[in-house]
Amino acid sequence: MGALFLVFGALLCAGMPAWGAAPLVMVDQGHGQRFVIEQKGELQLSRFGAILGEEGLRVVSSRERLTDESLRQAAGLVISGPFTPLAPAEVDAVIRFAERGGRVALMLHIGPPVGVLMQRVGVAFSNGVLHEQHNLVGDDDISFQVRDLTAHPLFTGIDHFSLYGGWALSGQTPLARTSAETWVDLNGDRQLTERDAMDRFAVVVEGSIGAGRILIFGDDAIFLNRYLDEANSRLARNLAQWLGGR
């Protein structure tokens, strides 16, 4: 038997039977993730896990390899902030899962652990974090509100959400973008110069894989306990509905 854990707390919050007909969402925690749904610290995902349950999903976490068998009963898969790479066979299993109609939500802490998966679905990530010049949150320029949102169920009820150190994404369909004066420090001198890249960068993209879908977020801090303000919490609820195929 693998290390598969039902998040009963989330289900109890939702007032659901522990094992009913609700869609099953697996949260991958088998790739060196530091931020997990079972822990309640500020930099953990316990509130995100609870929100998934409150929105009518059955939530499990797994520390096992991703395989056809482990994903067989799932409707959705969350891969948030991995630090160790997915093996080639795991990437193949995730692609087959999506091709069968599964939904995948991927959140980057660093890009290389999921670089092969992203390449398979036609998405690339920047070689540096984004520096914004507008709608800043706090005292640094890597924490900011994203206000350029495409009409999409993911953004129902919100006109912005916040990032806390994110990467630019390219490829597939962009759903959320920075301002046009956001930049990436290409030469590593920690200041904006003519050698850097400035543009309106995508930070959330969506794509089709066979009968399924994938959402990629350029930041994994969005759903950490510390950063679940009203807008990010609503984004999490909308993501739960998306993962359940609603």
C-alpha cells in the first residue's frame, strides 16, 4: 500500500460523507514539497486543502510516484511547489491522466522539477522572477497584485489576485498577465537596465491535453495559508470547482 492520505478535516468542514460520489482530487506531495496540506503553519497549504473539501471535493495527498494506477480514480491532480523532478514515467502518467479527461493544476516554486512536463504541454518559464512596478503588495517589487484577468470561471467574483515571487509563462492560453512594465532581471544585476526584458507577462496559462485540461500558475505562494486573503481565497474556491470539472 502506498502513502495515500485522506484529508478528513477538509471533508468534515464540508459536511460530506467521507467517501461519497464527489470528485476525487489528489494533491501530490511526493516530490520534495516543503508546503503541504496536513500542516497548519503560515507557509503551509492546510487552508487550501480545507477549501477544496468545502467546495465538495474528496481530497487525498500522496507521497508515492505518480502512476496510471494512483491516478485512476482521480478527477483532478494538484502539483504545487515540487523541489525534486518528476521522473519521465511520471510525466507520461500525468499526460495520460489528462488525455483521459483529468484536470491538472500546476504551481511553480522553481521551474526545473516540472520542466519536462511543461515542455510536453508547450509551456516555458522565465529564467528569473518577475519584478512589477505597479500594484505592489508590501515593500518589494516581487509581491504584487495581478489585475489583467481574462474572462474565465477561475476569476469569478474577483478583479485581482496576488503573487509573491512568480515566474513568467509562455505558451498555451494566457489567463492572467502582469502590467506592461514588469521586468525580468536577465543580467543578474538586481536593477532594471536596457539589457533586461520588460513586457506584459503571463502568470497563469491554460491548455488542453486530449480530453483534459491543465492550469499552470507561475507561483506556488498564492495558496499558502499566509497569503490566502479574500481574493486569493476566492481564487482557490474557483480552482476547486475547475478541478472537479464544474
